[in-house]
Amino acid sequence: MATKAEKFRSTTERSGAKKPKAPRKPRRDVDVDTAKPKTSATDRKAGGTSTAARNRSKKAAGKASSALEDSVPGKRPSRKSTRKSANRSKPDTNLALRATRKTTSAKARARRSIAKKK
């Protein structure tokens, strides 16, 4: 049960001037009539042609299991996965480990040391 002070406070908070609702922003992923002059299909797409720019956010970057990669429009992304997962792409751990092994292998280190001596 609320005290007199709590009731008073809630009534004063609720009785203030009502804030008008903000108008809805138009959707940016709707189809565009490209038959009209000076109209491109990329005009309405958020982030232009870059998928990474369109879907970038600090929160998502922290929670993602793999880095967001740019894909060329009309071309399939390199790590596309159709299975259900946290962010619907294959984790990049294997790619990162492969790159590390490639740069730190004995052959690669020998190649770099020879290049330094020249």
C-alpha cells in the first residue's frame, strides 16, 4: 500500500504536460520505383551499398562472435551460414587461427629474416 507521500508524488508526476508523440520515420528498406527519373535503388537503402556500414553498432560488435564483414552487392558473403546461430554467420576463430599459424610458422619466419638481411 502506498503512503500519502508516494501517492502525491505519483499524481504530480502523472499530471504534468503530456509530451507529443514523435512522428514515425519513413522506412529505408522499402522498394524504390527506379523507373522515375534520377532515382536509384540505392537511394533508400540505409548505409548505401555497404552491409557493414548499414548494420554497425557498438552493442552488436561487442556481442558478435565474428567480425562484421563488408559484402559486395549481388555477391554471396564469404562466411554465410544458414544455420541458426547468435548472429547467423560462422565464427571467425578458425580464420584468425589460420592467419596466425601462417605468419608465425617456421617457413614464414625464415622468409622474413632472409628479407631483413638483404
